[in-house]
Amino acid sequence: MRDALTDLPQPLDTERPGIENHRFIPGARTYVGHTGSPYDWPAKTLKAGDHGVPGGENMLVMDNGAVRYFSVREAARLQTFPDEYVFPVAWSESMRQIGNAVPVTLAELMARDICAHLQPVATGRDGARAAV
């Protein structure tokens, strides 16, 4: 996680100019089964939440042991969304969308591979276009 988040400053109570969707969300706490993700480990699976509110998996364990919720920008980075992608909805709805998303880079790699495998079928082995 540190590699993906290292150049982001800590989120504040207000939006930082130039960094969309990076606000501090209060109320994070640990409980049995919901302990957050330590900075130097891979992130736990981001969950969408039953009622739009993600659980403890969507928390970051800071170096000092304190926990806080991921900002939308941090969660989006973990799912490899580009920083230019803006989530125009509330934190809970944004986190639901991110939790339901396939990581962008994974989707891109799969689409390229599928396209490469379908290309010979679409053009035929001899280069002529196949009948559809």
C-alpha cells in the first residue's frame, strides 16, 4: 500500500486543492475481524458494504497503530483508477463503487489479452475477414 499511496499527503477535513476525493472521514475503529490494512502490506480486499458503508477492511493502519478510513482517492489508487478519475458522489457511495470495481489495470490487461486471442478468429487464419 505504501508504494501506491506514498505521494499522497494525509487527508484533511476539507478537500486539498488539486487532489480530488481526498478527505478525512472520521469514525474509524477496529473490532473483531475488522482491523484495517497495515501500510507495508498489500491492502485487504476493499468491500462495498451492505448499506453503502464499508467495514473495517477499508481502513488504513498508520505507522503509530492508529486507524483511519481510506479516503476515496486512496481506495481508488489501490484499485488502480487514474488520479484524474473523479467520483462525484458521497464517500459511502464512492466506496461502494470502488469496492465493486475490478482493478482498472487488471481489466485492461484482460481486455488486451482477450482481444489478442480474438483477433485471429475475426480475421481468419489466412488474413481474410471471417464471415459473421
